[in-house]
Amino acid sequence: MNLFNYEHQWPVVGYNELLFSDFATAAVGEVITLPAGAQVTRGWVLVTTAYNSATTANLDVGDATLSTRYATDIDLKSVGLKPITPTGFITANKAPILVNFAQTGAAATAGAARVYIEYVVERKSDIVSE
């Protein structure tokens, strides 16, 4: 006889749209804020309009401690789905997921992407099964 209750939770997905104009005055932007005890389980950048900067347009995805925790140099100059890498890191406190944008050559005058972050939270339960 099994005397355990099994807790299950649904993953949460947050996203934010990134336009070329968002980086006109700052290279760092916030995607979403994770609660304490959150662990990223999956994520991706969906480039819907290629950034047209002259030479490069790259994006790092991380946090305030490590700006490349989840991705380094994602190419925004080509349309498509670009995965990020979950690292197993668990947030100790509420903390934002940040993106760092870098471009070389003439600045982009077009470009759009969405950053999606999927995560679960420790000790959170949506349903319990027996």
C-alpha cells in the first residue's frame, strides 16, 4: 500500500516582446521576474523580424549575477526559433530574467523577437494525486 501523496504543478511560461527600438537607449532589458525558488525548465527566443544592424545583432539571456546564465550570443539577424539552455539554477529570491543586446556596425532600424521562459517553483503544488 502506498501512503504517499504526489504533488504536481503546471509549468508557468512568461514572455516579453523585444523590438529594435527597445535598445535605442539601453542594452539591457527585463523579460520576466521569477519568484523565489524558481527553476527555468525551458526557454527560447523567437525572432519574427530579423534585426537589420549592419554587422551583428546578438542577445544574451541571464540574470543580474550572470548575464549569460541561459544563452550567449543568440543571433537576431536571422528569423527563427533559438533555444536557451536551462542550467538547473534555482533562484534564492525574487529575481528578473535579463537580456543583454549587442550590435556592431550601423544600428538596427528593424527587428522584433519574443523571449519565452518556462519555469517551475519549488514546493508549489497545483494538484495532488494519491
